[in-house]
Amino acid sequence: MASPERKLTSPLSLVVDAVLVIGFFVFIYNIVASHVPSRDHTMVLLWGGLCSACMTGVFWLCVQMFRVVLRAQREDRRR
């Protein structure tokens, strides 16, 4: 009989991920917005936000991969 699987996420880890991802988005937006070649505030918001969203998605994937690798290493070390 198979043992029940443990949950890989907890409410605390979800909150930490959300804070990291939102903070990263704001940080990247502040960097990228000054590089949008337009004086129109709407275009700066649009293209700065789209670029930041793309980079934030990659950051979120990296955080998730880091968590998986860290968990695997910790479990391997326990054996």
C-alpha cells in the first residue's frame, strides 16, 4: 500500500512566494520603465508592465525549481 503523499506547499510558502514575486515585479518595472522609448505614460505603463510580467514569470519558475532541488537535496541528505 502506498504511503500518503506530503503536501509540497504550505500557506506560509505561498505567502513568501507572493511577496517575492510582487517585490521582483516592482523592482524590475522600476528598472525597465526608464528604458521604454516613449514619452506617453500609457505606453510606458503597458510595455514596462509587459516586460516586467515576462521576467517575473521566469523568476517565479526559478523560485519553484530552487524549492524542488532544495527539497530533494535535503531528503537525499537524510538518507
